[in-house]
Amino acid sequence: MILSDSQREFYTENGYLILEKVICDTTLNNIRMKIDQFIERSRKAGKSNPVLDLDAAHTPDQPCVRRIKDPHIQDTLFYKLSRCDEIIDPVAELLGGTVRFDHSKLNFKPPHGNAVIQWHQDWGFYPHTNDDMLAVGIMIEDCTRANGPMLVIPGSHRGPVYNHHHNGEFSGGIHPDDLGHLVDDAVECVAPAGSISLHHVRTLHASGNNCSNTCRPLLLFSYMAVDAFPIFERYEIEEFDSRIIRGTPTLAGRMETLPFRIAQPRRKGADSIFDDQAMLSRQISAGIRS
Ligand SMILES: O=C(O)CCC(=O)C(=O)O
């Protein structure tokens, strides 16, 4: 056992867990160097592409990258990290022993930029036959109260599945009116660089603006138990099973009685949570309730 009883109980009760200083400084420095290379490359990109999600404010002189998409595909450093024991050991314990990799992203929160991520549950994006699923957030730099750390609502993974649709389309977020005073319970995931957060697929989470002078990168890897099968997605079984990290392939899914909604229809051209949430964010700022 890697996790203590109290850590496992904390996750079961609260739907998240923070483990401090899991990733060593050498790996962090290698990741920082890779990030610099991607940012350098972004200067030549006029608009978002299959690798980079660019903010509207992005220019060659002042790069403003919101996300590196699928970093585990872009570079072996990220691929190896997504499968390293330091991460997979605690993930396996929390998922019941088996682990299938799902996807990755590297989010940036630029200093003093407008980069709020509205409240959401990852379950709203990709429901499965059971919810033994979680995301790991790797803090490449210190996550502090000032730089827009991820916020979670403890215990929300045991609560309702919220509506992520507005104006007849998937909006990737929840209107704060639907959450009411629940947001008063939000906890900031703050910890030094190299720490990881693990949050359950139904845990309500969000993040605010970065009020510091430096960028806040957060690398996210998502995993699920081998017997959790996606609903309303088509996969090839060979590719699906090539992502098993712990456990053996099975065609026998485990079904739990859980509410879900399909993340469709998507906004035209929406390629990330930033695009999905754009309309909702504008409506929330303008005080409009759809
Ligand atoms: O980057 C963040 O602060 C949170 C990201 C997140 O929740 C997501 O991309 O789904």
C-alpha cells in the first residue's frame, strides 16, 4: 500500500487528495524545458492547431498559449510520466487495482489573464458505465492562492450530477446559480511544485484568474478502472486496450446506476473546455441566466 488509511479515507470522503512532492526536481526541470520549446514554437502559429490551443490575445511577440493538447502524444517525456509508478501506484489504489489511461492536457493560466474555468464535473464531458475514474493534476510550479489554483468542493462526488447544457448545447460548465451556497465550501488545491492532486470524475472543480506575475502550468492525466467503458463514444478495442497500465483486457464492463447526460451537441468548432465554456462565461459575467 502506497497511501495511508487516512489518505484513502480522505479521498473516499472528499473526492480529492493532494500528495506533496511526488515528482522530482529533475523531471520538473525537464518538463519546464519542454514547455519553453512548445511556447517558442507557438510564435509561428497564427491560430489554434492540433497541438496548441491559443488565446485570442496570442501574438508572435507575446505568446499566450492556453493549452498543449495531448502532451503524452507530443513528447515521450509526458508519455513516460503518465505511466510512472509514482503516479500510477496511488491511482491504482484509488481505482480499485486496475488502471487504463484516458487522456492528457497541459493547461496554462497566464499571469493577469482572463482564464477562469467554470465549475464542472469531468463526468459531464465523458460519462462511463461506472465512475471509478479520476484525474491527476501535476503541479509544474508552486500552486498558490494567488496564481489560480484548482478549486474543489469536498464531498461533491457523492452529490448530484449537474446540468452542463445551456441554450440547447453542451456548455462544459455549470451555472453558479445551480450550485448556490455549495461554492462557499470550495477548497484551493495549493501545494509546492512536484505535488499532485487527484480528483474523482464527479468532483465539482473550477479555477479562477491568475493574479500573480508568473504563469501557472497544470499537467492533467485522466485514468479509469479497466471495467469502466465510455458511453456514446466509439473506440477500436486494440487502441483502447493498449492504454491499460494495470490489469488485463476485458470485454465485461461494470455498470453502476448513475445519472448522466451526453456532452452533445457541441458548439461548432469547440475543441476544448475553453471553447465549450466561452458562451456560459459571457452569460455569467453579464448576469444572464439561460
Ligand atoms: O487548469 C485548471 O485549473 C483546471 C482544468 C480543468 O478542470 C480541466 O481542464 O478540465
